[in-house]
Amino acid sequence: MVMHIATAGFLAVASVLAAAGAQAQSRPPTAKETAAIRACATKNQDDPEKAQQECVHKLVADPCIDTFGATGAGNGPMADCYYIEAAIWDALLNENYKTLLGGLDAGQAAKARTMQRDWIASRDSTCNFIYDKIQGSMATPMIAECVAGETARRAMQLKIFSGL
């Protein structure tokens, strides 16, 4: 079942990308980027607000975007930076979801799967609305930022759920 949710999550991100007309991320996250987010999330796992302030975008997407400087690389590379970060949070989300499921009885697990599918649909609807509203090229990085941010928040929330 975890594979179904992971597949659904991947397909959801793909659908958000398709709706925005964006390209897939240009590269996978580096080990250093992954370690930075994981360490920050672990350090702040009991304080989601602090984790949001310190971990989301600050460690991967923002520094990646800063590398473009005044070159004006455009919206595609900026979106790539957010999707690189989103990939890290998505892996963490899937690990936290698997841990959560491992601590549930059959009835709770079924409800958790429904909850997660509903969350994916909500994230996609929310992030895709950016394109519906803006209908311009700036929607591409904004959607990517939305996907990364919402995925990060959900990863942290699932970590909290698994600790209850």
C-alpha cells in the first residue's frame, strides 16, 4: 500500500508539473542538500513552526536560486530549484508515512491511506490553482514552490502523527 501512495504522490507531482507546462527537475538532490534538510527536520521535529522557518526553502531552493544571481536564468531553472527540494521532502514524507502506517491497526491504516490520498488531491488542487489564476510563465516557479512547501509541511505533520 505504501507503494500505491508513493506512486500516487509521484503522479500527483507529475500532474502539477504538466498543468504548469514546466519541465522535470534538472538534477537530483545532492547528498549534502538531502542531509541538510533531514538534519534540520530532525532538529525541529517537535516545533513545526520553527521547522517551517528554518528548513523549508532556506537550505536548498533559496541557495539554488541564488546561484543564478543576475543572470536572469528564467522561471524554469527557478522552478527546478524548488522541485529539487520537493524531491527531498517527498522522500522524507514517504518514510514518515511508512513509519506512521507501521504503528496503526488495520482500520487506522485504511483511514490514513484515505487521509493521504485526500491530502495529495488537496495539494494538487491548491498548487494547480496558481496556474488557473495567473496563467503566465511566473506560475511555473510559484507552483513548484507550492509543491515543495506543501510537501514539506506534510512530511513534518506525518512525523508528528507517527509520534502520537
